[in-house]
Amino acid sequence: MSESDAPGGRASPGIGNAIDFAEVFQALPSPVLLLAPDLTMVCANRAYSKVSGRPLEDLVGRSLFDVFPDSPADGATGARTLRASLERVLATGERDTMALQKYDLEIPGRPGVFEERYWSPVNIPVLDGDGRVSLLVHRVEEVTALVHARQAATKAPGGPTAPGGTLSHEDAMTADLLTRSQELQELNERLREAHARSHEVAVTLQRAMLPGTTLPPRSFAAVRYRPAASFLNVCGDWYDLIDLDTDRLAAAVGDVVGHGLEAAGVMGQLRGALSTAIRATGRPAAALTTLAQHAHTVEGALATTAVQAVIDRAGHTVTYSCAGHPPPLVAHADGTVEALDAATDPPLGAGDDDAPRCQATVEYAPGATLVLYTDGLIERRGEDIDQGLRRLGDSLRRHHALDPEPLADAVLADLLPAAGSGPDDDTALVVIRLQ
């Protein structure tokens, strides 16, 4: 492992000479393995090579589970349990401390012969500037000797009590703690199963509250919905497409504060209310005024943002109104991009919700594309939202000639984090080819 390969490389000089982080990594007493997001081994320190019995050149560039497969013995689950932990870290961006693991290793030079080994692992994410998992740190401590001592104590008459017995008092206490960790692991597995059931219920509920596949097929429109990587993977963003009559189409997106099941419940109520209001009035400003008044009766609805637009195909116009929401964009057929920012009022509950809201109308030429979205598409930690708007505008200029479905995919690819790390925030996207 060279200096340039070490995490962070060389530090800037501080007190004395620059710190050689490559050598610090190699000198760590605990065995440490670095993994890429695809679980390819990137580097290991000397302690890891020693405890695993594999030199560095036998590890780097190879898949973790190709080098360390599960034992063929019945009931061996070490590889499967470790993989599940690593995948949780990749999905959540949070460290995962594992309970005691039995993970037998194949003896070097003796193919198919496995040695019983026990480990106490922890898996830690390394995040890049966008909050994505760029590396996994897999740190282990081998506890095989303690487990074998506990097993010997269990078989000995009277257990580990007297001096000169099977275990010292300290070893007996440590072995007992390891036993408790096994029990905690079983409890964690039951909690994860309960979480999976809760997740399934929550996702089913959210799908029922959104148009989803119940929307009639529309070749001129595409919708995308991406919850943030969060507890239940459900969120408070919504979208809607409604045919008001043969010539007019209503399109909306909205964003409830927060994540999870509570935000999704508020979202369902507000989406239904806005849908009813736009059908009754046909005017975006009037519909959002009604929604703002209704929000005071829904706990958790205040500070919600939304945008409602009505497309008149006969008149070739888009009439819109925004309640504290990022502006819709129109990508014209010549590639120019226009922000619809002439009719913006405060979010729900942030102003006088009895006062009429404003709206504006713009003309378009057939072949233009209307894009509505929530702020998860453009916001990033530590940067101004205008940078995200510029990214979205640049993406639309590059891809505006695509049909709505591939255009929606291209925009998400340009603006959202890589697959597997999940976006920082919930994201809804509606792409409509204006005819």
C-alpha cells in the first residue's frame, strides 16, 4: 500500500513532519480491511493479513466473499450475516456494530479445510463530499480463544469458579459477555424482521395514497418518485396529474416537512385536498388558497410547499402558482430553459392564508417540456440552492430533445447521488411534453 493509496494520503505539515497515514494504517493493532462499495477489497493492514493468514497481494482487487467463503458445514452463516451488515451500511450510511460472529476460515494451502474462528466486527462507512459511501472500513477482533475457553468452562464440572480451574475470573466474565452478545444478535434479527414488516406496510400505504400505476397511460408525461434513505423509506413528497377536460391538464407537486410515515400521512391528506380544489376551481391560485386554509386543520401540514399548474393545450399556455416551492422549468424546443418564478407566495401557514394567492401564465410552442420537481432534486448540503437549479437547467439543455421517459431518467442520473447511497432528501419529478 503506497502513500497515495492510503485514506487521506499525506496530511499537510503540522507540528513537526507530515504524518504518514499509510504507515499509521499499517501500524494499527486491530485488523482493518478497506472495501469498495461493490465489496472488492481495496487494502488491508498488517494485523488483518496476519489474523486472516492471507498476504496483501492475495486480497487487493478480489471480492471479499470469493476469498472468504462460508464453510460448507451445515448451518454456516458467517458470510451471509457479514454481507447483510455491509449492505446495511451501504444503504444507510451509518456504522453497524455486529455481535459475536462464528466465521470459519479456509486454511491457506488446504483447499476445502476450514478452521473454526470467532470474531467481533464493526463496519464503518467513509462518506464522500456528497454524503455517498465511497469506502467501507471492516474492523475485526478475533475472540476464538475466549469462545473456546467458554466452551471448555461449560463442560467442566462446577464451571469457571476456583483458581486453577478452567477459566480465570476475568476470562469467565468476558466469555459471559460474549454469550450475552449472541443473545443480543438474535434480538436484533427479530427487530430487523419487525422493521421489514413495518416497511412493507408503510410502502403499501404510500403507494395507495399516490397516483402510481392508477394514472392512465400518457406518452407525453413521465413521473419519478425517490424517497430518501430513511427509516421507513417513505416520505412526504407528492405529485399529481389530472385531466380537467379534453384540453386542460392539471399537474402538481408538493413537499411536506419531514420524512417517514407521519409525513406520508399528511401528504395523502393534502394531495387529496389539492386535487379536489383544482377540479372545483380550475385555477391554480384559487386551489392553493383553499389548500392553505385546509392545512390549518391538518397537524403537521404547516410549512408545506407546493406548485400547481394547468396546461391549456388549445391555448398553448401554462398557468401556475407556487406556495414557497422551487419554480417549475420549461425547456423550449430550441434548448433554452425558462424558470416559472413570477407567481410565488409563502409556504402553507407562513403568511395570510385567507389572502388570495398569485398566479401567472406563460405561452409555449409545441415541443417544449414542463418540469415540476421537489427540492430533493436540487438541494445539497453546504451549497446554495441556485447551484442545484443551474445543474437542473444544464441537464435539461443537454437532454431536452429526449422523450419524457428517457428525459426523466437522464435528469435523475445527472442530479441524484449514485445508486445504493440514496438521495439526501425525498424527490418527486414530473416531466410533461407540451403539445
